[in-house]
Amino acid sequence: MKIKLIRTGGFIPITKAAETEVNLSDKELASLLVIIKPDPAAPRIKDGNYYELTVGSDSTPVDLEKVPDEYRDIFSKLKSDLKIIK
């Protein structure tokens, strides 16, 4: 399945995105999304970066600090591959 990481916000608000093909089952993906879901009570930081993960037509906000070790390589690659989108 193809997943897309989108970054918004920042000091100069520029939207960036990267996508990759992953070999995750629907169950693994659903579990991962629960784990990396941001805390809804956390305040939005002015000029902070915010991430969302898109799978198909569904987008979910994510906290990259919560990514488990077994998925870190996937998200590190996505983060390093981010390109400006218009």
C-alpha cells in the first residue's frame, strides 16, 4: 500500500509531502495510527511543524515522536524525502 506523509506549518509555512510503498497489513496500519496519534490536549505551537499520514483517501494527524522503533526507518525516509508541493 502507498502512504504519504504531509508536513505543514513552520516559520515559513510551506507544505511538503513524500510518499512510499509499504508492506503493512490493514491491522498493522490501524494499530500504528492509534500509537502515533497526537495528544488532542497538546497545544499547537506557533510556527511548529505538523504532520499527517494519508492512506488512500484517509488522512490522520500523526506525532512522529511516537513512531515505534520497527517503523522508524519508514518515517525517517519519508521525512528526508519531503518535497515542496503547491
